[in-house]
Amino acid sequence: MRAAVISRHGGPDVIEVREVPVPRPRSQEVLVRVSAAGCNNTDIWTREGSYGLGSESNEKGGWLGPLAFPRIQGGDVAGVVVADGDGNTSDLLQTRVLVDPAIYSDSGQDARPVDVLPRERDGGFAEYVVVPAARVHPVDDSPLTDIELAALPISYGTALAMLERGAVDIGHTVLVTGASGGVGLAVVQLAKARGARVVAVCSGGKADEVLRAGADVTIDRQRGEVLKDVREAAPHGYHAAIDVVAGPLIGPGLELLRPGGCWVVAGSLDGWSVKLDVRKLYLSDLSLLGSTMHTPRIFELLVGLARRGEVRPVIAATFGLDETRKAHQELSRRHHVGKLVIVP
């Protein structure tokens, strides 16, 4: 089969499309013919090794530690099950599926991810991928296209987890930072689908697309008055802030929350070191939460949304497998709004 392979950390030039053996599923695994595979920031950071092995380390590594090479990237996979490792006895054969990229700490519905495709396992930037049978979800009845399905797992799973942890519900006012990015735009769509009022921070040039995705108000971060503009957009305060940017906004931003409100963080594009006054937290019964990814329960909720077609991901562009380098370059430029998807 053909696959986009990286053999070391580095820039887009380390991506090489080559012929590799079709992987063989073992017991309790299935072979999926990849229909589409979404791109994520984690693909870039893992390729570059920029997660590192600790805040004081200059060593390169993946999110969960050193990466084994060669590696096929791509954690977002939609496709069709074509074989299993138990003698083709699976009920999933010839079923269209969405793959949960996580391996969890235990069998509980709120277990934490301890491995994410592709760390110790090859991913979906290929014609075929092997995944645990327990991590594939039938979506034959979904009105979404394969390309739309492939946009969901990591970005929309992360976004849904943040909304769940922030207890966002109908009638709430929600602040969304980084609203034109993959996770941020997913938050906008999912929060709007829950009946929330969405105030979204993005660059002014992307405001129209963010409004079309469901934002009620957009704040132009390039004006340099984000805190002031965000406060004026919701003078009675926010029930929750869903933040993929972090940086200097968090400290003063806590004052924007209503008593009992929640600030949920799942990214640090604007800086990982923050300063805050903890009195703002305890005197107003606020919560400051970190949220890495989804859980099995949250991914099931996401699959339900996909089956019912309640949210249609915004697709910015698609690329062939031979264009994987170009897709990475486009993702790094951040000029697009929506998801970039590889179609093998």
C-alpha cells in the first residue's frame, strides 16, 4: 500500500510517500481501508518533536514521550472495515466506521487516554490502517460524507470534552478563543448546537466564516483590545470560557466569568506560562480546568451527533496522499478556516 511516512523529526520535507506492506490485524483488531484522514496540529507538533520530554528539555518527542520511527501519522480516520484478526468473523466487516484514536487507561466510560493514534501505532495517512476492534464505531447511517466524518475525532472530540467539562448548556453565554482553528471552530459549532450564545475570538479576516459556523458575535483579536471587547460583548459575564490559546488572557479573563463559572483550557498557542490571582478563583467559586481529549463516553456522544448529522464539520480543503507535505504546510500557515483532510 502507499503511505506518508516520517523517519525522523523535522519539517515537512521529512514526509515521504512510499510503498509499505499492508498491516495485518491481530486478534481483536481490524483492518480499515482508509476513506479519509483528517489533519491536526498534533501532526505538526509530533513531526517536529516540539512536545519534547519536559518543559526544561531540549529533546524532541511526541505528546506521550519518545516517538518510534518510521511512523505513519494521521489520527483521524474514517473508512471501511475489510478484515479482522480473528478469521474474518467480525460483524464489522464491510461496515463504514469512524475510528476513536485513543487507547484508554481502563474500561471505564470516563477513562483517560494513555495512547493516541499514531504514537506506538501507525495512523491513517495511508491506504489501510489497523486499529483495535473496540475503537471503531459503525456510521453507515450517518448523512455525513467520509471527508466530514474524518474531520471529527480529535478536533471535535477535544471540543466536545471541553464543553462537557465546562457544563455548557442551553441558554449559556460562552467565550471561545482561537475560534477559527480546528478545535475552536468545532467548539463554536457544538456550543451553538447546544443552544448557547457564542462569543468567538478570531482574526477579523476570518470572522465571516466563524459567524457562518454559528458564532453570535466575533471579536477581532488583531484590534489589540480583546479583554475590553469580550467584556462588552457579554456585560453580564460568561458561564464558561473554552480556551485553546491560553497566554496572558487567562489571568484577567477570569473576571469575565459569572460566579460559579468555568474556564476550560486545551491549548497554549499564546503561551503556556500564565499569571493569575487565585482570589478570583475562590471568592467567586470559579473553576479552572485542563482538558486534553475526549473519554469513551464523550466519543460516544460525538458518534451520536455524527449519526444524526447534527453537526457538519467545516472542510477547508482536501489533499491526495501525495500532497501530505502540502497539507502540513497549509496547516502551519493557519490561513484557512475549517479542517484539512487527506483522501488516499
